[in-house]
Amino acid sequence: MSNRYEMRFAGSGGQGVILASVIMAEAAVIAGLKTVQSQAYGPEARGGVSKAETVVSKEQIWYSKVTLPNFLLALTQASLNTYTKTLAEGAVVMMDDSLDCPAYLDPGRVIAIPILRTAKEKVGKAFTANIVAVGAINAALQLFTDEELMEAVKRHIPAGTEEINRKALDAGKELITPEQAAAFVHHLG
Amino acid sequence: MSKAVLMQGNEAAVEGAIAAGMRVFAGYPITPSTEIAEQSSLRLPQVGGHFIQMEDEISSIAAVLGASAAGVKAMTATSGPGFSLMQENLGYGAMAEIPCVIVDVQRAGPSTGLPTSPAQADYMQARWGTHGDHPVIALSPSSVLETYTLIIRAFNLSEKYRTPVIFLMDEIVGHMREGVELPNPNNLIINQRKPSFHDGANKQCYYVPDGQYVPAMKPFGRGERYNITGLAHDESGFPTNNTQVAGKLVSRLLAKVEDNVDDIVRVEEYAMDDAETAIVCFGGTTRAVMSAVLEARAAGKKVGMFRPITVWPFPEKQLKARLPQLRNILMAEHNHGQMLLEVQRIVNDGTPVSFLGKVDGTVITPAEILAKLQEMEV
Amino acid sequence: MPSNLIHQYMRIDHLPHIWCPGCGNGVIMRDVAVALDELINDPDSDFDRDNIVIVSGIGCSSRAAGYLDFNSIHTTHGRAIAFATGIKMANPKLHVVVLTGDGDCSAIGGNHLIHAARRNLGLTVICFNNDIYGMTGGQYSPTTPTGDKATTAPYGNLDRPFDIALLAAGAGASFAARGDVFHARETTAIIKQAMLHKGFSLVDVYSVCPTYYGRKNKKGDAVEMLKWQRDNLIPMNRFNVMTPEDLAGKKPIGILAENDFPEYSEEYQKLIDRCQAKK
């Protein structure tokens, strides 16, 4: 299972973490990689814990679920606390910087950035937080090209919203420093 | 750029059904099948078909049977609770020989259970859910692409044998997204309805020539009036209390499937040639089993996978053929042991059968399968 | 005329029917056949023998589908309207006529009735309403009057009854009417109008069941029961001019609701046209 790259996206219902997960999977398809995407959710459409998973590999993926994620995105304190308990060794945790980082995490593997604030203030729409996150994730991990990622976004947004989503992607990308990009780049096995 | 697109299992069910010629969908929303209704409502008017949201699952399958009797391939989709509500009319479809496809995206039960969590506990309901002796064909896909191709086969079998076909999905496959490259529609084999015999010598609408099993189907409104009923009926389609005629009818309905298992049954095997241990699984469980088999093989263990694609009738002949080489069998499924009963029946105490199941809505992991193999001293 | 009608529109191989002597169902079946005959022979209507589908559920009423020589489907208990919905959606050119009973359409099938009325898909529902479950031997139905006896109401029925025509109208049916067995000519005309109506139409036809309902409730024989209909079910034109005193305990027969609402399959065709134009 070493060639699998397992990603988990967690937040509260309505934050769009499932769409973030779907867009990463779509980008993988566009890039010619294998991928399986799935999600778990409760009865709430808004609020409640929402969890989505994307597995990416160069090879056929059998088991479709994430067991020990190599990457975690957490947008709420509850999801951060819950899902940092089961991580692969050396996993990267991306969290909104408004959250308290659990002490047991290796600070060298944590990317704490203002995803929610950037969406609200810089992009101007709080609901673009998931796209900001997607931009930041790919800037750090560099799994896909910018073009592949933008195409993936386009396939999952309403027509006429390309500009604001491009703005969100770019804003997310800018949250990652060159040092972080160098430290977190992932090459699929 | 790859030609593949990211597609959800439930979405693939609709695309496959439309490719197979489905032009009426009648359904009622229920998690985790709802995307099938949603996608049908979006896609059907684009291809000149009709989507209708009915008031419940009972009317959904009734409308599907009505549409099919009127000459249009039709489908409904539901999950366990709704599937239970459909059972009476499912039997009607079998008795009146009206083709249709019923998708059951299984979730954890019983009752309302865990609506968003996976299970495979409708396996026996698919076989024995309706009352009375009746034929059943049920197919179960394990990937998004297979959902597309297999649902086409579900329609084809339904038309060929004039019987409802159950498409037994589970939440794992229904809600999973994978990159798929759909086959060229021109390369698909689609069974259209057989022409009617009515133009020939015999005008009986349920007339079956000697040596055949299935009467030709005449849709309503094409110039030859006939009667359909769920009562025991003779070849004219009218009710009868003649026990000989009734017995002959039910026997023929059962024989349609029993005598044609070689045509109906499909199995996928992986690494079975030299396997001493077979892991039997179906649907979404296959994903964890395949991961486990690959790891076990990497560790030098002679483990293979045996997956019924046709889950009803169970691939008895195919499993029996493997028994001489097997030291043991592991049945892995998301229930308390339903397909297990079929495996045990076939093995008949000849080979030890172990079981790994789940009833809590969680997904069986490869690690759990490997641990079970260890416990079995594989 | 009657024997000609029987030869032309009934499956004589499957007669005699199973209904008891004195049962009103045969009269209603005849009304349906006459209405269809008139429509088939009307050069302005597109009714023909082969584009008519008779759908029935389960119960005494529902055996009529097998006797009428059209495309016919005898379905499961309560589900005739749901089957009919699928037939009409699959082929909106078909004229779909549902023959049902009070139990079939307002108890076990009540949910389908109200939703079909609301949807306004072009089906015609003829309810053979005999106030009782006849096929199973005389249990009370949703139209059995309060206090009346049945095999499951040996001390008198505690339930309050439905008025099926008003129920359909209340659920939004664009055509709801009431008829009866005694006023066969009027009822035939109402049925014909229902069949011509664009949209969902229902005719609640009061039948008589002397064998179970009549005997249990000392209503006399079939003739007595028909006399009751004569005296208590009043064609609308007379009903409208009667004094309140004369109307006590009486009900009108005729069209109770008639509206020009959009018909579902036509609306759906517009949707198909819109979707296909976009492509």
C-alpha cells in the first residue's frame, strides 16, 4: 500500500470539504492518475462533522477508504482534534490558523494558514474557503499542475463563477511559502 | 489530458441504464441511493425519457412495471427500507413477467439503521423478500466502471428472461468516485425486446414454444389487446384456478433462471489458480479483499479472491470447481453472515469456512482481513 | 344494444362474471363500455380500441379489467393508479382508465389517489364504491357509514367515512364527479366527460352490494337498494333547485369539481423539448 497517497478532508458540514476532496480526485483523473474518492457524513446538511477522502496513486487502487492519511485538512477544532489521532507517519496536517494546534503534532509537519479569513477578506466570499484550501494544498504538495487543478475546479463549479474561483485558488497558493513548498512537496511512488 | 472523468457509482448506474435504453425512472428519495433519482431527473428529459418522483417506494415500482408493460425500459432505485416496500410488486413483476431493474444501494439496518453507512445485509432480502416461489436474478458491482457496464447487463438479462433484475449495490460503491473512461456506446450490446409471436400461428400472449422458457413481450397500445395479471394464469394471460396450469406456470418461471444459470452467472476470480485459501466476497467488500489478497500474496501466502458478480443465483458450479484445491474459505461481507449461508450450503462441511462480517456500519479493512487470515493460520 | 355491446367490448370467453346477483358492478362496467364505445365512434376523438388501457387493482371492482376487451392489466391491491401512472408516463398517447373500488383506491391506495390528483396526470379513475370489502366477505371499508355493520364491525362501524369524490377534489383533482348505478344514463355521460377531460379525473360511482353490505345492514334486496339511490342521489340540475328541507340526507350526482389545470405529461413534454433544444 506504500504507493497510495491518502488524503482526508475534515470540517463542518457546509464548509465544502467534500467538494475539496472531489476536486483533488478530479485533478488526479485529469493528470492520468488513479483515484478513489468517498465521504462520510451525518444527517446535517449544515454543521456536524463532515469528512471526505481522496486516495491517489499511480497504480490501481483497491481498498477505497483512507486508513492512515498522509495528509489531513482540518477546518474546525473538532475535526482537527479527532482526525489528528490517526495519521500516517510523517503525515502533513493543514489547519486553519484560527484553531489550536494539538501539542502532540510535529510542528515541522503542520501548515497553519488563514484559510477561512483569506476566503472571507481577500477573496471576499466565505464560501470559497474550500477552493482556497485546494489552492494551498496543491501549492504545498505539488501533486498536480496549476492547469490540471483549475480544470478540475471548473468541472465542479457553476458556470460564471470561474473568476472568483480562480482568485480563490491563487489566494490559497499564496498562503504557502517557497520554504513550505520545498519541505512538503510529495512525489507519488 | 486523460479522457477519463471522475464519476460516482450512483451516477454511473444512471449513465449505464440510459445506455441500456432506460427511458422511465420512477423513484422516491432515500439515502444512499438518492443521487440515482437526482441524476435521472437531470438526464432523462435530455434523452426524451421521463423521470417521475412518486409518493413512496410502493408506487415507484408499480409505475416502473406499468411503464415497462407499456413498452419502455424502466428502473427504480432505493435502499433497504424502500426495497422492503417494493417486495410485493417485485413478485408481481416476476409473476406477470414484466422486465425492469431495481437498484438497491444497501445501507446499514435493520429499520432506519445507519442511513449513511454501508452494509450488504439485503442479500437475502433480494432472494426471499417477496412472497411465494419466484425466480431472482441479482447482480452486484464492485467499482464505478463496473456499475456502468453491469447495469447494462442487468437490463439485458431482464429483457431476455422477462423478469425483474435486482442491482444490488452498496453505499461503498454507490458513493465512491473513481476516474472512468466509459465504453463507446456503439460497442455496447443491448437486448431489445423480442418481436412478438402473435403474428404467427399462436395468438396466446404468454405462449411459450416447446423447449423455450420466455414468452415474447407485446407492449400495450400496439394493436394486439391482451391481459396481464398477478393471479395464476394460463397462456392467454387470464386467471385460472386450474392447479395443473398454475403449477406449470410457476415451474416455468423458476426454470427460466435455474436452467439458464450458465448464461446468467458471472464470477470474477483473482489469483485462484494455485490458491489454497479463497476469500469470497461481493460488491464493495471486494476492494478491501483485493488489497488484502495482494498483501498476502506478497508475503508468499496462497490466497485468492472469488467474487460472485451474479449474486443470485449464487455461482454454485464455479465455487464447487474450486473446492478440491482449497484448504479453507473466508467469507467476508458487510452483514451477519448471509452469503455465508450459500457458501456453507455448497461446501457442505467439506471445507472449513471462516467468516468476517460487520453489522456496525463501518467498512471492513484489509488489515482486518489479514488478521483474520492469520487467525485461520493461513 | 346491450348484447351487441357485450359482443363488441367484452371478452365473452371470460363471462359470466364473478359478481353476485344484484351487484351493481356490472352496471358500472356497462357504463364504462358505453362511454368508450361512444368515444371510439366519435370522429372528433382519438380514442380507438388499441390506445385504451384498462388498469385495475384488487377487489370485486377490479375483475372488470379482465372482462373488458381492451389492453388490460390487473395489478396489486391499491396500486392500480401507480401502475397507471407509469403506463401514461411511458406512452402519454394512451388513454388510461383505472377501475378500482372504495377499499382499493381510498384505503390501501389512498396515498396514490391523492398524489395522482395533485399531479394531474391524465388518468381517468372510476371507483366502484359499494361501501364494503366484498371480495373478502364484507369487512368495513373507508366508505362504510358510521354505525353500519360489517364482519369486522359487528357492533357497528366507529370510523367516519370518506367521500371519495370530495377527497379527490380536495387533493386538487382537476375533475371530480359522483355517479351511481340507478342513474346509469347520467353516470355514463359523466364517465364519458371524465374520459375526455385533460388531466386527472375521478368518478366515484355508488354501487350496491346486496350480498354483504345490504344483508348486514338490512337494506333490502338489490331493488330496494336501487330505490334508495333513486330517492337519495339527485342529479345536479334537480339538486340545485331543491329546497334545503327536501335535500336533507341527500347527495348530488354530477360533476363536483372541474378545472383547467396543466396536464402532467404535456408539461413533461415541454420540459423534454426545452432540454433537447438546449443540446
